Amino acid sequence: MSLLAVPGSAVLTVQHLKSQFVPPETWLETVGELGFAYLIFATRPWPEGAEPGDAEVLAAFTTDEDAMASAAHVVLPARSLRS
């Protein structure tokens, strides 16, 4: 697994799967400062019809004990073009 964070986007690579996404700027800044990201790979589906950037839905999803107990939690070092 690897995470590449560059201004305006990030790329998560898991074996043969690459996913490029545009996270919020505050996420990119925090990952840049910390040098890692805390990722949660949930086994439960995201609520139907909910937008990925909806803070209320995210808060409800990540505080659901059953969802978090069945999820994989990963602290992943983040690379940048400078590192």
C-alpha cells in the first residue's frame, strides 16, 4: 500500500488498484504536516444517497461502533514529490 499526496490530489495504491482522488485542502495540509494518513477500510457500505463530503454522515458513520469494529484501520505513511 502506498499514498502519494500532492497539491490538489492524492493517489492511494493497493497492489494492482490505484485510486486518485481530490481530498479537502485541510486533509492534504494535515497529511503534509504529519507525514501519514489514518485510513479506515469499512466492510459496511457508505449510506445510500449520502455524499462523500457530508460531514454529518461521516461523523455518524465513523462513530458507529459496529462499523468501526469490523473495519480495517491503517496508519499509512504519505509520500510526496518532495520526499
